Amino acid sequence: MDKHISDFMVHVHEELSPQEQNDMEDFVINQPGVVGVGFSTSHPHLMTVAYDADDYTAHSILTHIRERVVGAEMVGL
């Protein structure tokens, strides 16, 4: 069965160093349903998260992200 992949963008209010961005990406990619993650190189406060939309929601994934970055917000929703 094919997965239905969706994505959303997260604005991270905190200023993260490159190492902290890598740590955050490692944390997010290991969350249930997440299939891809990456910070923008030109806009380091923005992170895109791709996920399996058949079994997970952006809001449930954002809840996990907020375990590490309390002020994280979805952009455009």
C-alpha cells in the first residue's frame, strides 16, 4: 500500500546553532509517522516536516516537536 505523504512548515522562535538544528532534525525524524525533516538554509527558523498523512496528523507531530521547542508553531495554518 502506498503512503500518502504530506508536509508542513514549522517556525522555530528560538535561535538554534547548526548543531542544535541537527539535534532537532534527529529528534523529529524519529517521531512516529515522520518520513523527512530539514531546516531551510536561507531561513534557519523554518523547518519542513514530511509525514505519513494516512496514520498521523501535523498537529500530533507538532506536539512532539514542542517537547523540545516550546514555542514552535505551524506556518500558514
